[in-house]
Amino acid sequence: MQAAILSLLLLGALSEGQALHLIHLPATGNVAENSPPETSVHKFSVKLSASLSPVMPGFPLIINSSPLTEAFRVNWLSGTDFEVVTTGKEQLDFETGPRIFDLQIYVKDDVGVTDLQILTVQVTDVNEPPEFQGNLAKGLDLSIVEGANPGFLYQFEAFDPEDTRQNIPLSYFLIPSSENFTMSNNATLFSTTEFDFEAGHRSYHFVVEVRDSQGLKASTALRINIVNINDEVPRFTSPRRVYRIPEELGPGTIVANITAEDPDDKGFTSFLLYSITTVNSYFMINQLTGTIHVARRLNRDAGELRQNPAISLEVLVRDRPFGGQENRKQITFIVEDINDNPSTCTKFTFSIMVPERAAKGTLLLDLNKFCFDDDSEAPNNQFNFTTPSGVGSSGRFLQDPAGSGKIVLIGDLDYENPSNLAAGNKYTVIIQVQDVAPPYYKNNIYIYILTSPENEFPLVFDSPSYVFAVSELSPARTRIGQVHATDKDLPQGDIVYSISTGGASLQYPNIFWINPQTGELQLVTKADYETSPVHILRVQATNSEDSSSVTVTVNILEENDEKPICTPNSYFLAIPVDLKVGTNIQNFKLTCTDLDSSPRSFRYSIGPGNINRHFTFSPNAGSNVTSLLLATRFDYASGLDKIWNYKLLVYITDDNLLSGRKRAGALVETGTVTLSISVIPRPTTVVTTTPRPRVTYQILRKNVYSPSAWYVPFVITLGSVLLLGLLVSLIVLLAKAIYRHCPRKTGKHRTSLVKKGEMKDAKRELVVETIQMNTVFDGEAKDPVTGAIYEFNSKSGARRWKDPLTQMPKWKESRPQEAVTGEGTKPPGGSDKERDGLSSKAQAEDAGPGSRNQDGRPSTPKERNPALKSQVSPKLHPEK
């Protein structure tokens, strides 16, 4: 293209002298965007050359543009005047398209003189109105279902060509304005009310207008249709709601007629359906006509109608079999009574327990709660009662008011009253129930009244408190005393005694026991004065109605029953042989105590072992602390004393404060202390040393069976038996495993089964070992001996006849004699050789291809026993 332009420019330069050129070009022209076709852009003219050769037809023309466009062309005006106009093929858009076009205008005359000039076209911006997009510009139809809630309907959207980025907001208007609809600033259409198809407008027409900021606008038509739905419920036209009907109406009787209408005016008024929603067995309704019929017998005096004669039903009417609108109505049938039942009672015998202290005027029984008349309305259901009578009832019971059936107590029923005791506190009342209307039915009622005793008097002890004493030396089961309680209530009940609190010691939870029937108090064990000199018990008496308690004090009488106890109880002392008389031996002292004696009551004396009375205590009485003194010196030289080690038994007696007369009859306790005293001789000049004695300890251990360890041999014996059983079971399992897995060897027959002389006449027998295998036979072959077809397994070699019943061996034809022999000329029995052949063949077939050789492999026809071949193959009998 550039080469062509250069060529044209060169031609123009060469022909410049001839003066053919474009006037008013180059130039710049303006055109508004969106201009229609044939809009003038720029006018120019052509100056002819000196030869005045005319411009060739079709010239001047636009040969090129930048950018490429078909939006412009050159039109001839007159003579040599031309203009550039728009074509309309392409829309000039200032916002989205090119804004400047460079048009190359080329002209040529008949002699070939040319000229080329450039026209620059600038697209100018024009404010364009906004516009609705797509089908929205053609109008919009909206539908609203009647009864829908007010709210959002539609979102309008318009486009402003001037605002490619949509930054300038547009204004939307709904024309004309309506109170039922509103348009928001963001072009959202809302409904402001709930529409009713039957009561209001069925469609609305509006114009939606959009305007830009400079007032340019666009509009589209809007039609809003209200859609009719089945939203009106049917209305009942029969106003009656309560129906009174007599009982005993027969089934099928019409008792009511329900009517209704549907106010919906379009498509839903063809028919109405009626039904009874309440579950009942007395009535049914015709679903098309609405008439209600009796379904079964109405008996006012039986069943649920006796309790409630009103039957409430809910009638449902709907305008469609399924779905649609419906309405409900409550109706009530009241079944009226007729007199056909006598009065009666649920029971005619009553037994009443009345407390003995029941006040006069107390209502004992109301017969109206038990008697009734099945007739539901007065006077058919009314009845009364006669005056009471019976043994013992006079003066004690009355019907108040008369005929009411209310039995009232008017006398005294004290259980302890002698007159009531004479009657046994049991009374009989007879009364009748009868109708007040003919035929006056009657029934007797028997009432038995029993008096129940009450706890009128308290359970009391014959003393407000008890005090007993017992010696601390008294043994167990010693009687201490007895308590006693009484109750004046009749009949008398058993009284049970028990110790509720008290009587415990450190060793025993209770040292006292009381006889529950007699109330006698006894010792369970000895009581100790020193531990507790006084015991306060709480004894409780209980019968079936009441309980009472009393305080029992048991004083423990002190006795001298405790021995003196001294410390130390035993001691070792060593004294020199020349110790002076009156010396306190090693400052030894005894300190004694006695729980039941004074410290001044102790006397000290030394029993056997105090040889030559060398030792004494000071003081020897009247104190609980005494010292051991040497009373006389030791004399070993003259032979008076011979022992060097003394063992003294010291007696401590607690009778020091008793006179001689009282001491003889009083209880005296004595304690003991053991003292070991060793006398040490004077040392000599020769000091002899003696070796320290060696002590040898010999420990003797004996395995002695203890009867308490009986379980040891039992456990050992049981464990041995179990271990032996386990060992035997393992041996059995091992033997089974060896027997199962180790093959057994069969020895060869060393002796012939047939004697040598009998071999010729003996029949040949074939012993075949067969192994049954559950396998798949995937091949077939022909036995070369018998000619029969057998199947085999290509992997294991197992074989079997394909069809033993039909695959009979085919004998080869050899000589005519064989044919003659096979035609059955032999007798039915046949010869022995023929029978042998048949039996041999049968044995061969039974053995089948599964027979094995000596190595255990499946045998091939060549490896089979030659005897089998000789037996299977038929032999020809020679002619005789």
C-alpha cells in the first residue's frame, strides 16, 4: 500500500505542471457522533489540468484510512465540487470508537494525471440520552399474585452512553405516580399494598422514565397484572348451629342440612365438597348435598350420651378435592331423654369404719354417690330413700334430711362404753332406694357400721423415774429392777420395752438388757465402778398406737476389786557384801497405785526368798511410795549365809486402813513385785581372770505339718493331675499327627495267591488304583486300545471317559469268521472266554484314564498293564 501511495505522489509531482490538484485539501473536518448517513463532513473541489481533461468516473475516492473504516465516502455535488459524507455502515461513537480518522482522497483524470490529499476527520462528542437495554426497551409485563406481601417487584437498569464507567447516577420515575407502587432512587420497583383480585384493579399501566444529569431521558412501558388465585374461603349459608333431636332415632334419619357458597368468582365455583372432621359414630354427611343422617341408634341412657347428650361436630367444606380453600363450622346435636330406666346403685352392701370419738352430726355415708337413675332428665332420673332401720341403729344413726340418703351419726360410739361393748361395737342399718315417679322401683341397701378404737389415753409408766443399784461384782444376767407401763385404751395391745439411750462402756456398747415383754432390766456383763459409777438409761415403751419413755438411773456400788499396781514390777539389784545396815539399796523405790483404794491403804511385805531377813521396806505401810533397805548384814564367814543371789517376792496389800475385825470380812486385793538381788563378795589380792563364757546357739528346725495348711497338699495333688492330663493329651495329638502325615509302606506278597498248578485255569484279574479328583477336564483324546473318547486335564494328567454309556469300543473288522461269531449264533450263556472278555472290558472301562502307574503318575495307554490290553481287545475264535 505504501508503494502505491509513493507511486501516486511521484506521478502527481511529474504532472504538477499540468495543475490537476484537490482544492481545500488537506484539511480537517468535524462530524458529530452518531450522525445519520449522508451527513456532510467536508466539501472540496478538483482543479483540472491545462488539458482540461475531466475526472475519471468514480474519482475522487477514499483509497485508504487510518484507522480503517467504511464510515465515509465521497459524493459528487456538481461539476468539480465534491463532499465527504457519512455512510452509516459504521456508527461513530465518541465514547467507544476512534475519535480521529485520516482519509486519503485520490483523484485521477482521463489523461492519467493524479493527485492525493489527506482529510482529517474529528468525531465530536454529543450528549446522548440514556437507554434501556435489550427487551426492556420494548416494554415490561409483571405479574403479582393477589394477597402477596408488599415488597420488591423488579430491578430496572438503564445505560448512559456518555458514562462508560457508570459513575454518574441516573434518575428513574414512575409515571403516573401511584400509592400502590413506588420507585426507589436505585431503580427498584416496590409494591406498597396487598392486592385483591376480586375487590381492586386487576392490572396497572405505567411508564418508567430514566433521565441523565442533563435532562435527556428514555422511557419504556410497564404493565403490572394482578394474578387471581383461589384465596377466598367458602362461606356457610345455613345459620343454624344447634339441633335438638330425640333419642332412639333410627339409622338414615335426616337431622340437618348444611349449605355453603364460594365467593371466588373465577374458575373455582363448580362444586363444593362437605365432610365431617370430628371422629364420631352417630352421624354421617352427604359430601355433595351436605345433608346429615343418623348413622346408628341414639340411646340417651347408655354409653357416652348418658354423660354428655351434646354431640359437637365440625363440618368442613372445600372447593377442591385436594388443596384449595376450605371453611369449618361447629354444629351441636343435643339428644333429648325419654323415661325408660329404674333407679339403682353400684352396690347394695356397705361396710363403714367410724372412729369412736367421731362427733355427733358426722356424715357417715352419702348414698347419692353410689345410687343413680339411668334416665338423664327429671323426673325420670329422680329418687329418694326411706327411713333407716336395723339392730342397734336406733338412737345412734339418722338420715338427715329425710329421704336424702345421707346417714348421720347422732349417738355415742365410745369403744370403752359398756353399752357399746355389749353390742360388740357393730351396728346394722337397712334403707331402701326408690323412684319418685311411677312405677316406683325399690331396692334394699344394707349398711354395716363398725367402731374403730382410737388412742385416747397416753401410754404412761407407773413411776416418773426409776433408780436401781447394783454391785460392780454382780455377774451377767443379774436382775437390777423392772419398769412397767400401762395404756387404758381398749382393746389392749402388746407393750414392747427397749433401751433407747445410755448404758454403754468402753468395752461393750451396752452393759444392760431389758426384757421387751416384761420390762425387767438385767446386766449383760459386769459393771465397773471405776469406769462409770452411774449409768443413766432412757427406756422406751411402745405399743401399736403410742410410745413413752422414762429415765432409769443405775448406781454401781463400789467394791474393792482392783489390785495394787507398782512400778517397777520386776528389778535386778547388785549389792556389795559389806553394805551397811539401813542403807537404801541402790536408792531403789516402789511407787504403787490402786484404782479403788487410798494411797494410805498399802501394806508391804516380803514373802519367801528373804532368807535371814536381810531386806525390808521403809515405810512398810501407809504410803504408796517405799524404799528397799538392808535390814541385817551378811555373814558368809561363819556360814550363816550361804547364798549369794536372792529372789524376793514382794506383796502389796490394800487393807492398811481396815481394822482387824473388818479386815477379816472385807475384800482385800494384793499385788506382787519380783526383785532379783545379787551379793558381790570382797575382791582378793590375786586377780583371777576367767574367760568370758561362750554361748553357742543351736537352732533346730522341724518340718511339722500344720492342720491349718490343708490346702497345700490339695493344690499340689490337683496341679499334678492337671499336668498329667495335659501331657497325655499332647501325646495323643502327636500320635495322630504322625499317623496322618507319615505314609504307610505296604509289603510285597511273598507267597503267590494262586498255586503253580492252577495258573493255567485261573482268571486274570486287573488291580487298578484309582484316585478321584475334583478337577476340570480341558482336553479330549482317543484311546488307542479301545478307540473310546476320553477327557483329560492338561495340567494334572487326570482322565475320564467322556460318555461311558454311549462311547462303546469299536472293534476292527479282521476276518469273516468274526462277523459270523458276532451275529449271536452262540447260545445265550456263551463260552467262558467270552464272559472273561466282557468282564475284563468292563473292568478296564471302570478303571478309566485315571489309572496310575507304579510311580503314582497317571498312566498312558502305552504304560497300562499288558494284561488289560489282552483282556480289553476281543479275540477271534478259530473255526473248528
